Amino acid sequence: MPLLPDHLIAGYRNFITGRYVSESDHYRSLAREGQAPETMIIACCDSRTAPETVFDAGPGELFVLRNVANLIPPYEPDGEYHSTSAALEFAVQSLKVKNIVVMGHGRCGGIKAALSHNSAVPLSPGDFIGKWMSLISPAADTVAASTMMTTGERATALERISIRYSIANLRTFPCIKILEDKGKLALHGAWFDVSTGELWAMNKATGDFERPEIG
Amino acid sequence: MPLLPDHLIAGYRNFITGRYVSESDHYRSLAREGQAPETMIIACCDSRTAPETVFDAGPGELFVLRNVANLIPPYEPDGEYHSTSAALEFAVQSLKVKNIVVMGHGRCGGIKAALSHNSAVPLSPGDFIGKWMSLISPAADTVAASTMMTTGERATALERISIRYSIANLRTFPCIKILEDKGKLALHGAWFDVSTGELWAMNKATGDFERPEIG
Amino acid sequence: MPLLPDHLIAGYRNFITGRYVSESDHYRSLAREGQAPETMIIACCDSRTAPETVFDAGPGELFVLRNVANLIPPYEPDGEYHSTSAALEFAVQSLKVKNIVVMGHGRCGGIKAALSHNSAVPLSPGDFIGKWMSLISPAADTVAASTMMTTGERATALERISIRYSIANLRTFPCIKILEDKGKLALHGAWFDVSTGELWAMNKATGDFERPEIG
Amino acid sequence: MPLLPDHLIAGYRNFITGRYVSESDHYRSLAREGQAPETMIIACCDSRTAPETVFDAGPGELFVLRNVANLIPPYEPDGEYHSTSAALEFAVQSLKVKNIVVMGHGRCGGIKAALSHNSAVPLSPGDFIGKWMSLISPAADTVAASTMMTTGERATALERISIRYSIANLRTFPCIKILEDKGKLALHGAWFDVSTGELWAMNKATGDFERPEIG
């Protein structure tokens, strides 16, 4: 059995003989000095929405947590093994990032699962997706009941609701709330349309998503 | 306040006027047909180790979970809010990926925290990093006691131990075990050296890390 | 019985009709003037790691001590028959070398013996390997207890620890310490990977091994 | 300070871009299968007499102990830290070599020191060379008293005496004696003339040194 799948070996060859060659000084410096990203992104695992691709980001630029449907559970100081809370703590307290962006996207499989969870068969006996997406089940149920909206509209609606929900949960972390209030940390929402490549950003005053000026 | 940090707007402008232009058909097709990645990667949040960069991966190629120190907790069917388990379930049962790669890296902040957890002050009252990294605390304690090794050697040792640990935990998920035994799913380990850009892959027979032939 | 094994006769024939022909002036000069090597190398007896081969060294270039696992016992002015101390004294006081390099290597049989000494049967009643390798038994025991590391990782770890140990012991020789402090003698560590041919050199600040730029 | 002296880096570059390229399969095989040299050589540290050079030996061919003046102390089962005994034990018991060659050479600094030890000032307070060469001091005193021989003749005489002395000491090791008696291990003596490149081998019947037929 090969050490790694062929497509990864081929891709790594491109990297090490291409991009790495021109950025080797930067990599060495990042190794020596440590990372100092200004921005943390919480994105979905989806293979079509890598933040580094959508934001054309270089090494050292983005600290990235990715889980199904880019969810942030609420602050739970007594919980165990919270991978999301651990990543937030590290980003805010250790790296002192200035921005946190929750980035959702269209045609999200996790959101689709949340919208159908009352009728769907669990993917496995553990029903991990079901439990994970249950974080937004009250919203999902409401949206699912909006039968006058199309399937696509319901998905987009819940995708954006879940971004606002995760941003609200970010504010349940005391250190995030304090830093945001002091103006040292900014929370953002973004939504990426896989089909058109469009990026929509959340208006913090209204919660609406709109397309930013890109100059 | 701007909708998004300037560097993200600038990066997105590069994407939408560059890469997206040449790949728009592919994006449209991925939106229409859905994603079908062959490979899931579990990687660290670290800003220097995006799998899409290291493997020069295009949209639709990699389903990516990222958490601090690329850890997989063991299978716990009664647990709640397991973001890692949810992502695994989705990748294996819904997307039917053929490969899962646990990808660690050098100079990992989470590993460093694990090695110093007995002496370090928690980053916040919740000590989320401490709890999350406690998944590997038995190994961390053993390695931390190897005082004849340098700080760097201890970190590399634990980084690689944690990859093997996570791969072992992957096999505690019944569906992963079954599919691997049937030869339908391959589990891999990889370790990326931020400084040199070198990729090391785990030899499945020995657990040792070696550099793959890249042709 | 032949005077010498056939393969040595054949090899010597290659030497005397090949290399020696083009280097005879140099050999004559080295005989007339005496040797004046700048560098002493302490290497292992292992047949795969001759320093003259790895460093493509010509006659007169390297003063070479080779013992099992390239160990330097500590300075012991009252000891007897110290072959290592004698070689060091000759190199430093008589030849006035400028560099001493302790060169270890991967898959070292002596290191392997040290890691298993608690369980292994001595090779002979004298247990000379056991006694010799007991120089590093405290480190060996610690590394052997690191059961989460693979067999290969433990060997590499101890190979590198033993290089640092020998370098530390070099500094227990007063004349070496004094000359190093005066900047007249440099101590180095190197580790050769038999499989890949890679040479790793010790970073004097950290003790870590890294691959030198070879231009 | 550089990781390694420049001349070693330059030499290694020659090796890895030259010889290693054509022998990489052999190196990999030697790493995978382990070493299996047929011959052990006990040689001097002298920079002009590397056995791999004089015998044009490839990787894996010669297991090589090198100390000052290629001496073998007698078997001493209660001794400590005997680097020579450890190397012999490893070669004979673990590698099961078929030949042991004690290889001396002309213009040996250790022999010269032995010949003048009654008049010379120790190189350092530990007088390690003095102690080490005292292994052959009875012979050295006799030869030094042969004032009708020239300085060069006295040196050559003691160089050859010491080879015979070391071979005799080899036979004090029970396992070597037994294997030699069984015809499974052959002991040889050789003497290399740095100036002319000539190799002389010991006639086992007479102890005389003569030049072997090299075909």
C-alpha cells in the first residue's frame, strides 16, 4: 500500500517544486518566529470551500477551524473535549487574533441534514451528524416548516441563520465578549456561493448578507 | 466597520478575478453535482499548514476537518456535540471517501501545550486547550519525562505519537474499522515540516515516518 | 591459507593501480611531512558509515577514532587503557586539530543493544557490549520506557542523545574545554542516515539535528 | 558557527551527488537487511590509512575499529568500558565476521610515542597516550635499546611487533580462540606503507611481513 494516495503525492510534488520554492524564506521565518495570524476563520469541512482558496491566503495568514456546517457550540465551561472551544481559546488567548470570521456556504450537506432530521435515517447508529446539527434544530424546524420557501431558499436561510447563531455563541465566551466590547476583536459572518463564486458578508447592524465592495 | 477584514477582501478579489475565472465551470459543476472528494484530511488549525496548500488541492478534492493538533477522540456513541465524530460520519457514510489522512505538523502549539500542561497556567478559566489536549496526556507525560531529548525532539515525538493515536481512534469507529478491513477505506498518517516544507508519511507496518518518493 | 582475504586483495589492487597512482605525490608528501588533519571524527565501527566515504575524504584529511556507537567516556585521569582518551589527547595536543565531530548513524547495533540491555542475553560471558553501552544506560532506560514511540523512533532518539552525551563528555577533558572556550577548537555532532544517505548535523544552540545546506 | 566544517560539507556534497546516487539501492538494502560484513579491521586513527581507502571498500564491507596504533588489549573479563573488547564481541558474536585483520602502518605516531616514552614529556597531565601505549612498553623498551637500528627501522620493527602482539591478544578472547581453532575465523596482520602505498601482510607461519601477490 502506498504511503499516501497518489493524488496527494502529485499535489505535494507541485507544492514543493513550485509554491514552496518561492516562499521558502517565508516558511522558514514562520517556523522560526511562530505563527501570528490576524484572522481566525471557522469554516465547513466541505471540499469546495477551503478558506485559503477563497481568500487566496498564504501560509501564516489564517488560523482555521473546520467542522461540519461551521458551527460554534455555546460556551460550556464544564464540558469535555470541546474541539471548537479549544480552537477559540487558542486563537484568542494565545495568538490574539483580531478577527473571527464564521464562513458558511451554499449547498451545505450539514444544513441539508439539519433540515431533514425529523424524517431522515441516521447515517450510523451513533447519529453523530444528527447530534451535532441538533445545535441548530430549533431554527431548522422553523425553517423546515416554511413550506412556501423552495428547498434552495430554506437551505440558504438556515445557512445564514446558523452563521448568526454561531456568532451569537461566540459572544457567550467571556473573553471574546470582553475583547469585542473593547474593540480589540471583530466578529464577522461570510457566506460563499459555491456555484457562482460569490462571497456575501454579514452586515453587523442588520444581520443581512450583502456583497462587499471588492474594489 | 468594514464587512470583512481588508486582507480577506483583497484575497477574495484575487480569487474571483483569477483562479475562479479559470475554474468557474468546475465550481458550477461541483455545485450542481455535489462534492465527491476521495480523501478526507484531519489537519491542525495552524495557519501554516493548510492541506489545500501543501497538497496543491483544487475545489472538490479534499474534505477537511481542522481542529487544534488534528486529534480524533475515541468513538463515544453516547457523547454529545462531537464535531470530529460528525465530520467522520459524514465523510465515510455520506461521501464514502476512500482515504482518511491524519496530518500533523512540526512546531504545533497544541502539542507544545500538552507537553507543558503540568506546569503551564491555563489560557482561560475554562482551560479548553488543557481539556482538549488531555486526550493525549498519558503520552505527553511520558514524552515530557524524556529530558535527554531536546525540546524540539520531544515535540516531534509527541506530534507523531498523536497521529498514531488518532489513527488508532479512527479504528474504534465501527464503520471505519469495517471498511478498512474490507479494503474500501485506507487510513494514513502524514507530518508536515513547516520549516523545510518536507512531508513525512507514516509507514503503516512500523508506524515510523519517512519521506515518500515524489517522483 | 591466503595472506589476506580475497576481497581485500582485490580492493587493494584497485587502490594501488587506481587512486594511488593519481595521489602518489600526495601520499609521499604526507609520509615525508607527517599528517596534519584539521578534523578528528569519532565514528561507529559500522561497516556502512565510514567517514572517509560519507565525507569523500582524501588521505591526510580525517583523524578517525571508531568504536561501537561512537561513544566518548568521560575524562578519567586515573583510568587505564583508555583508547578513546588516548586518541583525543593525540588529536588535540599533538595534531592540534581544529574540529572534533562525533558522528552517529541510524540503525546502530550498539544503540539497539543499549535499548534492550535489560532484557537481552549478553553476547558473551564478558558482556563487553553491555559494559560499554552502559555508559549511556540512564538515557537508554528513559528512552526504552517511551513505549508510545516506535522502535525506530526510540533508536533515533537514543542515537542523537548519545551524540550529545559524547560531546558533553568531550568538554570534561580540560584541554578540550579550554581550547573550545578560546575558539581554537570546535565540537560538532552529525548523524548519518544509512538508508537515505542523508546527513544531519547538530545545531549547537538547541542540540537538535537538522540537515545542513550543502549548496 | 557553521553546522559542520566546510571541508566536510563539500565532501558530503560529493558523496550524496556522486557515489550515493549510484549506490543508493545498496544503501537502502543495507539499511533494511542490516550489515553483514565478512571482515573486521582494526586500524589506526591515522588520517593517511583509512582501510576503506586502502582496500577500496564499499558500504557494508568492513567493520572497522580504529584506535591509536591499532592495539588490542588482552582479554580482561572484569574490566570496564573496554571499547576494543566491545567491538570484538560485537563483530564476532553478533555479526559473525570470518576475518579479523590487524592493520598497522608506517610512520605511526603512537609507535613513535612508545619508543620515546622514557624521555618524552606527556602530552597532557592524564598522559593517556603514555598509558595506552604502555600496553607494548616491554617490546618498545627492547626495540628502543637496539641503537644500531636506525630510527626508521626501530619504528617499523615495533609497528610489526605490535601487530603480532595484538593478534596474540585476540587469541586471549575465548570465543576468538575457539572459532579460529574450528576454522571459522581467520586472524591476519597487515602493514601499510604510507609513502609507497605498499601493503605488506603477515605470514602466519613465520610472523614475517611480505608483499602479497595481487594478480
